Amino acid sequence: MADTARREPTLAWHKMRKRVHLWCFLAFLILPFCNLVRFDIPRQRFYFAGYELWINEFAIVFFALMFLMFLVVVSSVFYGRVYCGYLCPQMIFSEASMALEARLRRLVTKRFIDWKPKWRQRLYQALFYAIVAAASVLLAFVFISYFVEPRDLLRRLLSLDIRTAAGVSGAAVTLVTFLDFSLVRLRFCTTVCPYGYLQGMLSDSHTLLVHYRDDTHQCIECKKCVRVCPMGIDIRQSPFQIECVHCAECIDACDEILGKLGKPGLIHYVWGEKGPLAAGKRQPWDARRIIVLAVLLCYASGLGVALAMRRPVLVRVSPERATLYRLGPDGRVYNLFRYTIANRGAKPAAVAFAIRELPGARLELQPNPVAVQPGASLASTFEISESGDVRHEMVTHFTIVTGDDTIPMTFLAPEGK
């Protein structure tokens, strides 16, 4: 019993949350520079999982966005507000801001104990605002990099650009970030963010949540669970408070205090308000979970198929029918066509044009093949001519070949003799 009473608390959930917060912060910094998930608004590109998708590739963009949206829905159905407590940038940066302010207050108080309280307060506030201002510039730069190419954005930042859309957006995001870290913080979660209200519709009787259970009245009223709660609530009142993000800080606090008395904690992760403890037991399955997973699988499959069928070079050819045909001085009949080539890959491409099923025809295109740089698109016109001495119908069907693509076309000419 004595050994049990002397058990040291592990603060397991707190440590795990902070590790997850660190990994999320690093991912936030790295993603826009690796083009894993990024919208490039000026170039109208969507980068996803290493693919450079063009905005007109609607199917892939649609499946990617729907997959990401349903991924959040599935996580909410299974694990409740795990996104809020572990993954949400607002929660991560707000807790970091509050921790920084508390640490600076302790540091200034310790180092300048002889100063008057108001001077110590002004010093730590000045240090806090200076650090938050610098962090706001950095985080705003990273955030805007999700929508503007980072090197271009850095050039605008160094030139103090506040005239273009990117510069104005960067300045606005910097200001909003500074006000958020210094004033708003976790108030955002209970006043602006709709996810907490949406969670009420997504959760059910088997969703993971933090629950206080004290059937034998073991609570000693230390209220440490209230003091450590970042949202400032009392979990003992209800697990369904809109402010509760199920971060498990209260679980660690209760385990720490009662562990010193040789008793188990009274707050746990559970599968539903009346369900079993989550530790060591799997979540119950039902039709709802199977359905949401099936929907997620459908979107993931659709995204995979769309990416697999995607061609890095897209070629389109269409006839220009403002003039049906023209007769050249050499007696040949000419039809005008327009081509568009989009190189959506990462390597230079060369597209060669050829004609089939139109004997005696000549392709008036120089140069051929047409070179296209990565990420570039070209649009131009070319002519196809046929001897006027050849007897043919007014409309002749033929094929234009560009690599693996065969494009059916029609050739117009006056009726032959």
C-alpha cells in the first residue's frame, strides 16, 4: 500500500498532447514548402500529396477536398473533439501564448524581485508583446505561403509590400494573429468557432469523451482538475459542456493527486457517457460508423482513381470555323485548327502532331513536336492542307494523333469534281 501511495504521476496525456502539438506545428511550417497541401492562387494551382493540380482538374480537386472534409467528420464520430484538443492550430498557438506569458511573468519576477510590481508587469508585458509580434510575422508568412508561392511572398515581405493582394493579406493576417495571441486566445473556441456546436450533431452514445465518474464518492474536492483546465470549466458538471475540448488535462490532474493517496483517478476517457472506459477496450461499432467509413473510403478511392488516370500533359485540339476553309494560291484547301497544350508534370514535354485517315494531307505546323516547359501552357493555331485535285466529300472525317491521344476531327472542302 505504501508503494502504491508513493507512486509518481506520469502526466501521460499532457506529454502526449504536447508532442502532438509539436509535430502539428512542424507540419504547419513544412507543408507549404513541400507542396503537400497548398493552394497557389496567383498561378491557379492546387498542390496535393506531391501532385500539381490545375484548378480546371475539378474531379481531383473535388475528391481531395471531400476526402479531407470527411476525414474530420469520421474523426469526430469516432473520437469526439480530438481535433480541438490535439490538432487545432487555434488551441496549439493559444496554449503556447498563455504558457509564454506565464513563463515570462515568473522569469521577470524572479530576476527583478526588487522592482516595483507595476514595473515588473510592464517589463514582462513588453517582452511578451515583442515576442508575439515577431511570431505573428513568421506565422502569417507561413499561412499566406499556403496560397502564394513562398519565394515570391518573401520578396514582397522584404520590400514591405502592402499594395498587392498578397502584401495586404499578409499584413492583415499578421495583425489578426497578434490580436488573437494577445487578446482572443481560447475565447475564439466558445464564441466564433462552429465546430463545438457541430460536434453535438456528429457525436453519439459511443463517441470518445472525457467523463468524471465517482460512484463511491472518492473526490477530495482539491479542484486541481478545474485549475489545469485550459478552458476554465469543471468537468465534474458534465462531459458535454461546449467549452470542453476533451484534452485530458483534468485526467492527469486527478491521477496525480489521487495517485499520491494510493487511489485511482476519477476522470477517464470513455466510449460514450454510459460506455466502458476507453483504456484497453475497443470502441463499439454500429451502422453509423460503418457508413461514414464507407463514404470516406469511396472518396479516397475516387481520389486514387482520379490521380491514377491523370495525364501530366493535356492536349486539346479544336477546329476554327469562323472560316470554313480557304483556297490557297497553290490550289490546296486549308482548314485552320487551334491547339492548347498544358504540361501539368514536373518535366519538360514535347508533343508531336500527326495525321491519320486523310491521304495526301499536309500538316502546316512548325516546330513539330512542340516543346512545353513544366507547369506551362501553350495555345496556338496550325493549318492542315489537302490537294484541291483530290475528289472528296464536302466533310471528311480523320484523326489527329498526339502521342497516346487520338482526336477525331473533320476536314471541310468544296465538293470535288
